[in-house]
Amino acid sequence: MARDAEGGTAGIVLAAGGGRRLGGRPKALLEYGGSPLVARAVALARAGGCGRVHVVTGAEAEGARAAGERAGAAPEAWVRNPTWESGMGSSLRAGLASLAGTGARAALVLLVDQPGITPEAVARVLDAYEGPATLAAAAYGGGRGHPVLLGAAHWAGVAAAAEGDQGARAYLREHAQGVRLVECGDLCDPYDIDTPEDLRRLRETS
């Protein structure tokens, strides 16, 4: 089925981390190609086909929002996660909760610190949408990665299982037989920015 882009699939950008391993530099504020990563992630979700975009912030929330808006980021919602220090799980729960009443039937989850993801990869994962019971994820060499597509029928279960830094990992592992893996290794490089070495790589390629 063609991707449900007319408001039915929402993008959730997880951008709350404080960058502890980067010396306390929030990843959302790091620049790539002249723009903060948070603005790039919003543009990525939009270009890939998401009908609406919600950004979950935490560390330096106001600064991330201001930097994103100066760079042209205009998501439908900035969602502040006051418990962001507890890990990615709380940010995913906040993002899913923010979609209540929007009419969204699926959520595409993106991480702000993966600037190598392309709109083509987002679109390919969105193309896996087959209804509210859909579970799909980008794969790289057969290994599951991001972005992840969560049909609305799974949101409550994902939220209940999202603890600490797990995000949707535990839920997807439990439901592995129902997860469609969408190979995207030919479209992008899914590296994360977690360490000073990763940050140097970002600077060298931006």
C-alpha cells in the first residue's frame, strides 16, 4: 500500500538527549550542513512523506526550539519531556501521547542524531504502511534500525514497554515476527552521533 502521507502518518523526532558523552552538548543543537540537527530532522520527516511532525525536546528545550525555528523548522508540535533524563523511553511515550486527537494512524520514529538518514529511506519505510496494525523498521544489512514505523494499534503496548533507554526496542523484539524489515542500506548511512569521534565525523562531512 502506498504510504499514508495525508495526515495519517506522523513523524516523531526524538531530540531530548543532553549529549552526556559529548560533554553535555545537546544533540539537537549540533550543526550539520549549516543547520541544527533538529531542523534537519523535521525537514527529513516532511520530505519523506510524514503528514505532520512532532518534536520531543528535553535538554535545552527552549534553545532547541529557538534554534530549530530560526533554521526554518515548523513542526506541528514541540513536545517538552520534563523527564528526559530517564532515557529515550520517556521521550517516546511523550511523543506518542502527543498524537492523541490528531487522527494519526501511524507514527514514524526518527532519532535526531542520525544525519545520514535520507528522505528516500523515510519514504521507503512509510511505504510499508498497511494499516494501524503495521510494525516496520528500516534495516541495514538485515539488522533493524531507524526509522521505525508504529501503527496506532501498537502505541499503548509500545508506551507500556518503553523504559529507560529502550524506546520501542523491547516491544519490537517481543513482536519480531510481525515486524517488516525494510532494507535501506542502499539509500543511507545510519550512523549515530554518540561520541567526540562521531562529532568530528559530522564536522568533516557537513
